[in-house]
Amino acid sequence: MRKCKSTVKEVQKQDEEVMAVIESCYSLATFEMPLHCPRYKKADYEKMEEWKVDVLLREREYGLNLKGSLEEKRKFAMGTFLWPDQL
């Protein structure tokens, strides 16, 4: 018969640590879908100021904290909220 190197308590502790890491990662990466999508057109996003893009994505409803240039944030918002025929 093979002997196990870990005790039940050690395995339970490891499981708890893994779950704590998973829960912390999940809480950092959650996305809350609001009841509606923004009603901006492509032209609106193309001229939108950075603070407004940040408020739209992060602070207002979506919980997305994007790093990058204003152009990258605008492209992300357009790709997320516009239908393909609107791009």
C-alpha cells in the first residue's frame, strides 16, 4: 500500500488557499452587464474625450479598468458596444 505524504488537514489548507486566490482573481475580473448598452455612434466614440471613455467603461456601469492609450480605449469601446454594421 502506498503512503500519502500529506495529511488531510494539509490538503484542506491548500484547498482553502487555492480558493482564496481564485476568489480574489474573480473579484478583480468581474464584469457587470447593465440593462442597456450605451447609445453612441462610431463618430461619438471617435471624438470622445478620455475621461468620458473611462467613465463609460469603468466608473459608470461596466467595471472595466483599461490601461492603454485613448485610441486603444476608443477602439475597445467601439468593438464592445457597436454592432458590426456600425463599425
